[in-house]
Amino acid sequence: MAIAQPSREGSSVSLGEAAARATSVLDDAGYVAKHWYPIGARCAHGFAVTTRLEKMEPGGGRLPAEQRWSTLYPDPITLSWLRDVRRPRLPGSGRYRAYLIAFSDLHVRERGHAPRLDLTTLMETNDRSVTEFPAARRVPSTYRFGAYLYAYAASGDDGDGALLAADDRTSATLQVRLSGLGRLLAAEPE
């Protein structure tokens, strides 16, 4: 798992504004299937969203839609999947990735490790929208967007894949930019 540098929002925003920004950037980058999660009860620590598993170009760029998305994984990856799956079955040889995007006040403390998002902070839910989030609630400027990259590879067409070791920070940042999610981590809010 590699981490892209969290953005600095600079001023207080509402959870609804942050969710709308995340939705817009994700949709524009082709991530239309998303799974939303509250971080803490009633989003006390923000929210997170996961994407579908996608095949990527060797350099980290996006493939055309017909090559990018597999019917093997038609839904967004769940938090349990990201936490537990180290040797996934993949649609064929190549490199794959899924993202967890978080808007939260839980900050990364160690380079190369995501914040602790477990049963004490993050609640699994079947809800795939943000309609029940306290959208009007304003949050302090300590809340930031962070993109967490989960990269996998399969060397043959047998479908045997493996989670890749944490890439260096530059590689993660480059992949976030090439995937179209860089606007979420921009220093200035849109």
C-alpha cells in the first residue's frame, strides 16, 4: 500500500462539500462505482470511499474502459477486502489497483502506512451513498483528503495475483495523478 500526500484544505468546509468534491473528481476520472463509509459514528472523523479494482497501464496510467474494468470485480472493493486479501484472483496478467480515498482528521503518522481505519474508527455499511451523512456539518481545517493506493500484480494468465509491497511516495503520487485523482489532493480547494 502506498500513500499519496494528503491535501491541505486550508479552511473549514462541510462534509457535504467535501463529498461533492470527491464525487466530482472520482466521476471525472471514471470511478463511477463507489462505496462510501462513515469514519466514526455519524462521520465524527469524516468519510472514506473505495473504488473498483482496475487494471492499469504499466506506468500507472488509465487504460480504456473496455480494458480497465473487469466483470470479475463489478463492485467497489470493500474495506474487509483491502484489509485481508493479499493474494487475489485477478482477471489476467498485469498490474491492478484500487483506491481508498479518505476525508478525515485521522492523519498518517508513519510514511508508508495508512491511518488506522478499523472497527474502532470506521463502520462497515451497505449504504453506497452519502445521503445519510451529516452533510451540513462543518469540519475544522484539520480534515484532509488522502489517497491510499492498493496495488496488485499477476505475472501470468492463471489469475494468481499478489499485493505489491509499498511503493515509494513519488510512485504513489504519480499514480494518483495519472489515474485522474490528483485534483483531490491539490493544495487549493476548487
